[in-house]
Amino acid sequence: MQLDEQSTKSRRMAKRRLGYEIGGGVIGALSGGGMGAIFGGSAAGLVGAVLGGAIGAGTAWAASNQAQELEQHDQELDAEIGVVGGDLGAPGLVHPPPTLGTFSKEAAGAASGGNDAEQAEGPITTPPI
């Protein structure tokens, strides 16, 4: 079942990537052709369209590749820390025992209970009528 879901997901990603590449190529061809035609005539417009299409498609390919790699990395991290596996925040984690036997001042009762601290809120005033 998981293999089928993975192949379906990879097909969807390939279709989405192809759409990005086509869109980037079309936008690049239009802008390159327009700039070439404005500054150099019809021959420069044709060259600009070809170059702009190639650069636009390449840029879209690189951007979608990077997004796919980041998503795959996030999925691996989620599986590693337990977001996907279902053991995130599970009780009974094994922590190493203390080596020195010392505790914090608050846990040992040596720290002040907070009575010395100055209150930041100030006195309670009556609301205006």
C-alpha cells in the first residue's frame, strides 16, 4: 500500500514539476523574445525567445528540485524525531543518570521562594468610570 502511495505521489510531483518548467519556459521565452525584438529586431527577438525559454525552464527546474529536496529532508527529520511515527513526547524516555548528584538550588530548597522579587505589575487600581 505504501509503495502505491509513493508512486502516486512521485507522479504528482513529476506532473507539477513539468508544469513549473513549462510555465517558466513560456515566461522566459516571452520576456526574452520581447526584449530581443525591442532592442535588436526580429532576429534578436527569436534568439532572445530561445535563450529566455531555456533559462526560464532551467530556473523553474532548479527551484522545483530544491523544493522537493527540502520536503524530503523535512520528512526524514519528522520520521527521525517521531512526528510521523507517533512516538513524539512518549513517556518512559531513557535519560542518563546524574553523574554529580547535584540538583538546582530551587529543587534543593536553597533558593528564595520568590518573596524577595519585586512585582512588576504594580498595585491594582480601580477602573475609571
